[in-house]
Amino acid sequence: QPYAGVPVDTIAELQVERVAGGAIVRVKGIATTQGWHEVRLVEDEDDGREDTLTYTLRALPSGLRELIGPPQSREIVAAKALTENDLVGIRTIRVKGATNARSTSRRF
């Protein structure tokens, strides 16, 4: 069964940290409501750019009565490890949400 996650509303933060053997991409998103789960950074296979890795932050809504709450209660965090091979030729890492995207250039 394919993953049915939908894009998280807003990408609030994007950090890429250099580690031995590659890098770790850390993302904080803000969902429209509380209770989202099974958060994943899903690679967009055909983003049209050879030097850019593009991901969409996706999650599953709770399915329960959805509470809004303050932004801090709707934060969603995900991380993805990338190897040196994943980063060959990559100059930019971009993460999209439903309403915005954030990117970082090769400082990683």
C-alpha cells in the first residue's frame, strides 16, 4: 500500500548538518491542525534540476476531531540522512510544504 501522506502546510525551518560520510537534513514544519503523524521527507523524483535535491514534507492527518492550537502544538519535525553519494553534484537542497518551500545552497 503506497504512503498516503499529504504535504504539511508550512516549512518553518530547514537545516543541513555535515556529518561523517554525508549530511543530515532536518526540517520543522507547521501543520494546519494537531495530531499529524507518520511524518516523512519524500523525494520529488523529477524536480527538473540535476543539481537540486527536492523533498516534500508529508504526514498523515489524525483523522480525529482536529484541534488547531498554537503553532508550537502543530510543529512536525523530520530528518533524513544523506550519504556522500547522494550529494554528488548537488548544490541545493529544497523542501516543500503545501504553502511554501525553503532551500539551502551548498554549505553542507
